[in-house]
Amino acid sequence: MAQVDSILVVDDEDTVRNVLYQVLSDDGHTVEAVASGERALDIMDKESFALVITDIKMPGMDGIQTLREIKSRYPLVEVILLTGHGTTETAIEGMKLGAFDYLLKPADFNELTTILAGAKKKKAEQDERIRKAEARQLLRRGGNI
């Protein structure tokens, strides 16, 4: 399972990607940052992440397509959508597809921190439920229950 602090940032805008990388790293998170949904999926095939923050509007694979693929391949990864285009309809669509939440660009650090805390809490609770279920399964296999 991925560390709860591991975050993948996906944004085609260098400035946004670099600022998020720096802010999240300075806040103690383990962060990787990539410029496309395709690259995000490539790196997720090799490394585990608890959280993904992805821009919605990107060339090639957009954030909604990226979200769909992440949820298909890695259903327990929490995804936060970023939108800078003044509309929340697409972000709401993304939440219906499994995104944890969304942020409007430019992202307010306090709002980002609050959303990350909620996503990390949800991820930690999921991981704990899985650990307990696996432990019960092992006990049952061993004949102790």
C-alpha cells in the first residue's frame, strides 16, 4: 500500500506543477510531478501513490479521462481535480466518477490543505479496513475463528 503522504501531481502547466510540487514537498509530502495523464499512468504502473492531484483541462488525455483510468486501475487512490476554467460542472462530473474533491485554480493553500487532510483520512481509513479484513482472513484460514 502507498504511504498516505505520497502524492502525484499532474498538470501540463509548468508553473502550476512546480508550485504544487514545492508547496507539498515543503509540507512534508513525498511528491512526484508530471505533465500529462499518460505520463501519470506510466509512473503509477511503477510507483504507488495514495493521492493524485490532476488538472482537468490538459492536451491529450484530459483530467476526467485520467481520473477514469486511475479509478479503473487503482480504485483506492484518491483523486483531487484542479480546474482553472471557471466552471465546476466538469469537476462535479469528476466527483460522480470517483474524485474525492476539486479545487479551483489558483489553488488556495488553506483549502488545498483541508482537502488533502480529508483525502488522507479517507485513504488511511480504507487501508485500515483492508488490513483488518486481511487479518481476519488469515485467522480464518488458520482455523482460529
